Amino acid sequence: MPTQKTISPVDGSVYVERELADPAQIETALSRAASAQRSWREVPIVERARYCSAMVDAFVARRDELAGELTWQMGRPISAAGGEIGGFEERARGMISLAESALAPIRLADKPGVTRYITREPLGVSFIVAPWNFPFMTAVNAIVPAIMAGNTVILKHSAQTPLCAERIQQAFDAVGLPEGVFQHLHLSHAATEQLIRDRRVDHVSFTGSVAGGEMVERNSVGRFIATGLELGGKDPAYIRGDVDLDAAVEGVMDGAFFNSGQSCCGIERIYVDQAIFDAFVERAVAWVKQLRLGNPTDPATSLGPLVRPTAADFVRGQVEEAVAAGAKAWIDPGDYPLSLPGSAYLAPQLLTGVDHSMRVMHEESFGPVVGIMPVASDDEAVALMNDSAFGLTAAVFTRDMAAGERLAQRLEAGTVFTNRCDYLDPELAWTGVKQSGRGCSLSRLGYETLTRPKSFHLKHA
């Protein structure tokens, strides 16, 4: 049987090896999901909530074990890995609590002799393709609301984080979720495409690269099924001249370097009022120099490796090109002995003297590097922030809340922040524009993408 191997970025060892699902296993999963959905859709929402809430209880009870596995699979420092279990819980419980009202029938005023209302009907079988960078939180965004809406789920997780799918499965199994309502498969790329094309799949949720989103579109074309695509970003932040400088540096630098910069909504471009530019850069450099690059299993490590050596070398290439084109690198890689070409370990970097002709300012980096540019006005900042093929999130740091809100309204992004970044509120719609994707997850609106409206026009006899 073909297998997939998970190479740990911690030390390059094979951490997990799993057999890929064969055609018979795929067929069994599809048949079970389609069959189970016909009965699951009839289960009352309060009962669905009972299963999902119990699953969350079972899942978070293994917090320390799950955090340790997460560190070995994708390299996040153990000091921060447990936070993802909390994020999983927050998002799951948030969507469970919204389900009853979001899925309630819409009652219209009766016309003489006519009763009218609209229900939200489940789509059927939801196929969820989840990424490795926040493997629990991104998966739960789709899994729990899909199940709460009356769909059944087949999860295909990244080959980098296969244990995440298995642990979610175990949590559902532990609480007696009916067979076929939630299943996971370890799949090859070819099998993933095959499953998207299968007539029994009614919805696809994909989080990953633009190329991956294009794959979903190619394989679902002509099937007229719902697809949700979250495809990354090159998210900007603007630091106005009126900020609390220390607070702004702390907020935006954490947004740029948490998870070694491997966040779809991480900050990858910073624009700073020219009046405070030098002071901002000085404080930002000092902040970055406090990061400790090291083995992520060490609690003292605050910056872990990237997911694989090729990812680190990609970012190295962006930085080297920018410096060759005139950018200034403020961090000496020589201060980080682990940061060597061909290694997953990469020194953090701050760049000034950058412009939008450089790849590091327009191409998604997904690593611990950020470019910083001075701007002369709000208008210049907005123009530069919107000068991107992506539009997932954008942030404005300012003490003037009215000005911050006005600027936020002009930004081309699915989520806009003031005075924070790199955060997902499960009661707000998670969506993107341009190449950041299509569709919406989380919030009440997220349930609309997992259901279809059905209208009832009941004329009295």
C-alpha cells in the first residue's frame, strides 16, 4: 500500500507514517457519509449540539498530549502549541451556540389563506481539506458547523498533520457520534481530486494555497456544488502617527512572527507614518532580537522552524533578492546558528528600503520576515495596503477610532481590524477577497454556506 510520511521539522525524522486510503476505503467512506446524512439531517439541532459539545470536552481533555504532537508535526514551539486547543474550543463552542438561531426557519407574515416560511436545508456530504499551519483551528471552522447544520463530513487533513484528523475522529468516536457522520481519510492528491468529482460530495471546504484552490475549482466545475476557499494572504498593517508606539510594536510584531509567520492572516507588510518611522523600526528590531530560535520542544524557544526546509529556503530567497535590490536587512542571520541554507530553521528578518517591485512585498512569504515602508499620509497607506493580489485581513493602529474606522472601510479585505491583527472572532464572518478566496465560514453567515434555502408556500384548502 502507498504511504505518506510526515517529516518533522524539529529534527528531520519521520514522525508519522500512514497508509493512504485505497479505492475500496474511499468508496466505503462515501457510501457511509451519504447514507448517514439521510438520518442525521432529521436529528434535532439540540441533539447535534449535545454530540458536538461532548466531542469538544473529550478533545480538550487531551490538551497537553495534542500540543506535544502538534509541535512535532509542524514545529510550533511547545510554549505556544497548547493555545491552539483553546482556539479549537472557542470556535467550536461559538458555532454550536449560534446554530439554533442561525438555522431557525424564517417566518414571513401570512397572506390571506397562505402560510409562508423559509427553512435552511443541509447540503449533504461536506468534504473538508484542512492545512497544517493551524491544523485544529482551521479544521474545526468547517467541521462543527457542517455537522451542526445536518451535513455529514469527510475530512482530508494535510500529510504534515495526519494525527490531527485522527484525534478529532477519536473525540467524536468517544462520544458515540453515529457512524458515518464524521470520517477522515488519508488521501493522495489524485484521490483528493477524485473525491471532489464524486457525485455524492455536495460541498467542499478548502484551506490552503491559491494553486490548491484552483485545483478545487477545476475538479468541481460543472457540478454546481458549493465550495468555500480560503487561500492565504499578504496582509498589511498601517501604523498611524498617533499610536501608543510600544503597544503598536508589540501587537503588529506578534502578528508578523507568531507561528514563525506561517499564518494566512499574519502581517507580512507594514506601513508606518514617516514621522515615527525611525522610532518604530528601532523598537521593532529590538522586539525581534528577543526571539529565541531553537528546538520547539524546548519551553524557552519562542521561534520554531518552518514546516520544511524548502519553505525556509523560499523565504531566504525573497530576502536575498530584496537585499540585492537595495533593501536593508536589520537582523544578522549569523546570530542564529541554526539558520542555515537547507534547514527548516530560519532567522527572523526585518527589511526596510523595500518597495512593491520586490517579491517580499507582493508574494506570500509564509515565514518570519516582514517589510516596512514609510508613508506620508493615510491616503498613501490605503493605496499601498490595497495594492495586492490578496485581501484576507488588514489592520490599522491608531488612537483615533473614528479615523481608524473610516480607513478600515476603504480597505480591500475580508476582515479589518483596529489596534490588533492576526485574530479570528468566531462570531464574525471569515472571508476573503481577490486571491484570498471565496465563500464564508464562521458566524451566523457561515451557516448559510453550509445549507440551502427551501421556501414553503402553503395555500390553505
